[in-house]
Amino acid sequence: MKITHTEIYRFSIPMEPFVIATGTMHFAQNVLIRIHTDAGIHGIGECSAFPMIVGETQDTCIAMAKDFAAIWIGKDPLEIPERMNDLLGYADQNATIKSAFDMALFDIAAKHAGLPLYKFLGGQKRTIETDMTIGIDTPEGMAQTALKYKSKGCTIIKIKLGKKIHDDIERVKHIRAAVGGETTLRLDANQGWSFDDALFALGALEKYNIEFCEQPMRTWYDDKLPELNINSPIKLMADESCYNHHDARKLINSQSTTYLNIKFSKSGGILEAQKIHEEALQKGVKCMIGSMLESRIALSANLHFALASPNIEFFDLDTALLGHLVDPVIGGLTYNGYFLDVPETIGIGAEPDEVFLKTCESWTI
């Protein structure tokens, strides 16, 4: 099988403004690619640029996608490690757009095998419940949002923090008072605190029964994570500190964290995500599958991967529920309340809505 050409789409999804410690997103800066082969099989891949986290924008993703697509013309899409090495040899970093290409290869490979992606990866169905994320707002506003989610059946809430610590403590206090004691609360500071602030905040927040706190400090303070991890009464989860399996190994060996957050936009896709999962599995470190602002295409791929990854215990796959004003996807992942499932369709099982695609700027390489 050979790759003949690749379609690249500016896959912008309008959404309600979403605020985290590092910035505000007004639309999902996504890129969709469709890789075609001479066997009549095509693969779909999607990524969501989050410039304040990964340093990639929609435009840089599109620019790199054109180069990557040219490199792969005439090559075998079933040789996934070799194809991803082609991209690594051309450009270091750029994990977000690489993840779309990786995803499309796995879609092709699973379709070629006649299997849903999770079965192709060796997985099986299990019960998956996502959390719901609350963006930064006033304590009262965030408490109201938490109550809204609880009223719809949500049992796990992730709270974005990372601003002034006393305000952050008030945010959690108001949310816990609003939802009561049974709702699971998770925190995500998105690198917003200093070491001293993190130590103070985590100590003050312990009484609110917090499951864990993601990425309390900027990654340049990773050398202080072991000290924070030892002294924190709340378990820590590394997110922006963990891009690849080498990061995972260093974080685990230095006892810097209790958990790891795997995101394709950081790992560059499924291939490297599998290596992170294996590193964590060998050391008994549980993982979360996370996401940026992807549509149900990439979310479907995330869920397929999670179903084949028994060490993934936490699920943050709520992005299609976080204010996307349109759903440009046919098939794919479904939500039953906050419980997720993927269809038995071969491959990822999701396709872009052709009507929506016609509104998107596109290129063919």
C-alpha cells in the first residue's frame, strides 16, 4: 500500500470562550488531515493547537502538515514507526500536528485489518466515565457551573485554577459547598503557581477532599517537583511536564508525581502514547487520557487508545461538551450522559461532516 495524497483542512470549531491559567480560547484551533492510499483506504487525523501550552498554532500546524504530507507521498502507511521517524528526521517537536498524522496511520492500519481501532490495538470494552472541566471564573460562577453539571448527572468535576492562590482556594471552597461531598473533585493549575504558592494552596485545599492536582508549577520548576510531591497532602499529576516516555521515566524515577496525563497533542500521537503507558505500567503509575479542544474525531481515537491501555484509570474526554457550538462529525464516540462509547465500525469510526468541510479552507498535497 502507498500513500497517494493528503488533504489538509483548517478545522476551526466555534465555541464559547474557555479560560485557563495561561489564556482564553474562543474557537478550537483544529486541523484535520485525510491521508489517501492506492488501496482505496483513507485515514482521518485531527489535532487541536493550544499555543499557550505546546507552542503550536493552527497556522504552524498547517504549514508543517504541508511539509509532512509531501514527505510521505509514495510511502507505505502501514509502516507506522518508520513513517513517524520520517517526520522526526525532518522536524523535532511539533507534537500536535504530528499526532494528526499518527492518528491517520492508525486509522488506515485498523481499516486494513478490518477491525475497530481499539481491537486492532488489543483492547476491549469497559465502562468509561469522563469528568467535566470548569474554566476559570468567579468562585460563585464556577459553583453555579458545577451545580449545572451535577444536575445533569456528572459525578467527576475538574476545576481549572492557577491564578491568585487565595482566589483559587475560594473557587474550590464554593464548588465543594455547592456540589456536596459525594462529587469527585480534581484540580488543574495549568502551571499557574510558584513552588511556595503550590505548597500553601495544596495544604489549604486538602480539607475539600481532592482526588489529585494536575501540573501545579511551570515546567522549569520540574527539579522541585519531588520536594512538592513529598510534602503535598494532595496527589500530583504531571501534564505539561510529560510529553514523551523519556519524560515519564524521569518523572517516575525522581518520584516527582503520583500520576501521568497522556495527551496526543504532547506525545505526537498513539505510537508515543503507548510508550508512555508502558513506562508507567511497569512502575505501577496510573495514567489519565486527556485532551485539548478536539472534536469527536480525535476524541474517538483517544477512547480507542484508552480501551487498549489498562493502566489508564482517569478520563478527561469532555471537550466536545465544553461549549463547541457545532458538531462537525459523523459517527464516532457517543456520550450517554458522561459515559463514553465507540462504535464497532472499522478504524476510528468517525468521519468529518462533508457539509462542514466545504466551509473549511483546504489544501491537497
